[in-house]
Amino acid sequence: MNTYLNPKNPNRILDRGAAGERLSADELLALYDLPANEVAQAAHQARLRATDPEIATYSIGGNIDYTTVCTVACRFCAFYRARHQEGAYTLSFDEIARQMDEIVRIGGLDVLIQGGVNPDLPFSWYVDLMKMLKTDYPAVHVDALSPEEILGLEKLTGRTAYDLLSELKDAGLDGMPGAASEILVDEVRRNAAPSRITSRDWLRIVDAAQSLHLHIPWVGMVTGFGETLAQRVEHLLALRAQQDRALERYGSGFIAFKVWPARLENTRLKGTVPQKSAEETIDEYLKNVAICRLALDNVANHRAVWRTMGFAVAAEALRSGANDLCGTGSINAINATIVAAGKHLPDPNQALLVQVRQCIEDAGFVAALRDPYYNVLARNDRKTEAMTPCGNSRSR
């Protein structure tokens, strides 16, 4: 019998989750019916057990979208373009280098490089890109491509993901983000994007990357595609099982997790699924953050997404199970292009970092700058606003 359904002990499930015990599918589903503040409190206790209880982390890095051309044509994507459609582009290596220069200028430690599945780009293009990045920017950690893009390269070359990722790693690739997961339930995926990578292929390609000890900086869940609560739980259990396998077989797995709501206003899915009010979206997001922390007991770091939800909501997320402020300090690819083109753009970085640190402090934590592996590099002194350098200690 589900312990939550026992009227004599309705909070047993929360006690177990807060203690870091593994919850079953039925127990995770039951969390959606419990009061949001109680779920958040349990998730917060689990977070304090799993990570440094004094700090919340942030990073400085950048994102480069190298091409908008894509043949997958997901119905929820407003980014992709057909080859000859207005807005279709593929950056040259010189253009990518100018954006890298801007990331380095703001103190970026890592870069995330993603795009569409572009059939006009041979595999050698990606290998040469990795070599260029590692030669010209050796200090910048490079996470690039998604399982969807690797699947596209499998189809293009006839080679396996393991072979492709192995060659890319030799050329300079440090990691592959766990993007393109959304909801790992094929019924949901077919409805939202019939040509999207299947759950089985996604897990297969992620496993290949983990077997090569490539860095997987994050994996996620995107809600709002009309999926049921049970399907969200199914997604989380698939990630938890893959993390178990990776930790047992390879000694490392997903570095972090994040959840966020889909934005469908400018996509072909607009109007096809029920839309929630802004307040409902915030409440649902915060409860998802908490439930995901309790579900993924084997993923230490959980991110709050301020760029999607705003700083005030992100601060609440840091009290609901999250321990890292996601996307902080990133130079926007569009802004980087403007700067590279020689146009004037005020540097937002220092002002932004003040907001980032204030958000963390508003949540009751010390702001700590981290590297891509969650090693703490500096802690912010609240009284003096000074950054105190740290050693190479790794966050628990």
C-alpha cells in the first residue's frame, strides 16, 4: 500500500524523500497531490543533504548556436529553419571564433555549442571545429551537440554514436549536453515532434557518451506538451535508471538536472495543448523542481532556470530543491554577434552578476562561482561583496 494513502501517516513519503531514500513510481506520483510547500520543504532538506548547505552556485559561460538549418522540424521549436527559409544560417569558423572571443572576454569558462540537424555539414566539419576550438581556446571547456544531432550524424555517415563521439573527443570535445530529452515517453514525443529522436535512441547515445567519460553537464525535463503526471514520472524514472547504470559502469553520469516549462507561443503547437496562466506556470514549475529533486536522488546538482522564470522565481526554486542558478553570466549569442560586428553594446556582465549573486543571497545562501565540474572557485562575501578564491574542493 502506498504510505501516502495511509491516513495515520500521510507525511511518511515526505520524510523518506527528505532523508534521501529512493521513492517508488507510485510515491512520486502521489507527491503531485501533496501541498506544494510541504513538498518543497522535503526537497530542500534533500538538497541540503546532497550538496554544500551554505552555498548556491553559478557559472560564467556562453552559448553558440552554430546553425538554424534542421530537418527534424519539431512542432514545438521556433528556432529551426529549412535550408532556403528566411533566417536559415550556418556560422563560419571565423564567426564562431568571434563569439568565442567574446565569451573569453567576459571570463567564460565553458561554452555550449548546439544547432539543428543540418545535412549540408559533413562530419569532418565538426571534427575540424573541435580542433580549432581546442587549439585556439584551450582553457575553455567545450560541451557540444545533442543526442539528436549525433543521431543525425549517424544517419549521415553510417557510423555509430560511439565511433563519432570518440573521434570528436580526440579532436577536443569535452562533453555532450543531455538535451533533446523533453519527456522520454514516445507517445508524447510523437505528438509533439513525429521526427524527434526516440527515447531508446536518446538513451543509447547518452550511454555511449558516458561510456567514453564525456562530460554530461546537464539533463532535463520540459513540461507542457500535454503529458500526464504519470508520464512525467516515467521520464524521471528513465533518467534515474540511466544514472544508476552510468555510475555503476563508468563511475560518472549526469552532472546536473534542470526542469522548465515549454514556451509554445510562437510554435506550431500553440493552441494544441491547454495553456496555464503565468501564476499557474510558476506554481507548477516550483513543484516540479521539488519533485525532481526527490525523484533523482542520484543526481547531486539541480539547477534553477532564471532566464526562463525570472530571478524572483529562481530564488524560490533555490529553496525548493535546486542548488545552482542556471545560465548565469552567459553571453547571449545574438549580443555576441552584435559585438563581433563592431556595433556598440554595453557590457551587461558585471551588472548581471550582481543580480545573480543577489538572487542567491535572497534565497539565503552564499553565492559561489563554480567551474563546469562544480568545483567552487570563489565565494562571495555578503558584507564586502568581495569574491574569495577557493581551492579545488569539489561540491558534494
